[in-house]
Amino acid sequence: MPTTTQTTARPHQWEYAGLGLAPFRYSGMEEKWFGGGTSGIPRKPGSSCDACGQSIAIVCWIESADGQRFKVGCDCVRKVDNARNKRAAEPVVVAMDRDRRKLQADKRHAREDTKLEAGLAMINENRDLLASMPHPMKQWAERGQTLLDQVDWFLRSAGTTGKLRIIREVEAALKAEEEADVQLSGK
């Protein structure tokens, strides 16, 4: 005689934790740190996961069906839906990963902007010295081009990577020039 088994849907683990009613949906990400910088306090994660209590710096916001909003870490956000419905969780993970990549790109762009600003200031301070140095490529140096000509070309024509590269080359050239001056004065 065939028997039928009735499967009852188990409540989501976040429902047990009192974080709202399923289904849950991912609603964004932010980064939170405590300390660091000039304060002298070591940099530590600035929040904690409402689901498991783990310290987190990357805060993923979740909204429940009944309107509650809470925060979890990247590992816990992967539990946004029950294991019985993995397909429903895939868009959540994709959205979280996209937001995480954007957050990392924004941080990288901020670092690059800081380096570009400092590099441009260094170049402007040493324009006369750069104009007295030969172009690093022999064929251009033979035509009377200088290192400053190459720098100006990169600053006009190159993207961020090229500009950062020429700034590193200028730093190396200035350091070599400084070392040569020290050797000449020391003899």
C-alpha cells in the first residue's frame, strides 16, 4: 500500500533568531571599521552579524517579509534562503558579489587618486630637473626630447595605470639623480 509523506516547511533559521519572517531579501552592502588611521587604535571590524554574532567589516543588509531590516556578514548572506530552494539564493549571492566588487573598486580608485595627486605635486616641484634629464628612449633622446616631454605625454594621453607608471619612473629617476649627486659630493 503506497504511503504519502507530507513535508512541512521548516522555519528559516533567521526566523528562529527573531530577525523577521521569510522570505528574506538582500538590500545592500556597506563597510564599517573601528579605529585605524591617525587615531593610533588598531583597525578592527566595526559591526557584528545579527545572525551569528561574528565581527564583520563588510555589512550586508537583509530585509524580511514583515519589514524588519538587519545586518549579516558575507558568509551568512549566503543563507538568505533555505537550502531547499538554492535557485532563489543565487541572485542574492550574485548581487552581493557585485556590490563587493564595486566596494573594492571604489577603494582602489580612492587609493589611486591619492597617489596621482601626490605624484603630480612631485612632478610639478621637479619640472626643471626633469627637463634637464634625457628621454629614457634612445631615439627620442637623440631628437632632443627630455624626460619631462615623456612625462607630459603620459599625463595628457595615458589612463590611470599609465600615469601611475610614469610617476613611479619619475620617482626612480629622481632617486637615481639624488644618489649620483651624493656620490659626486662625497668624492
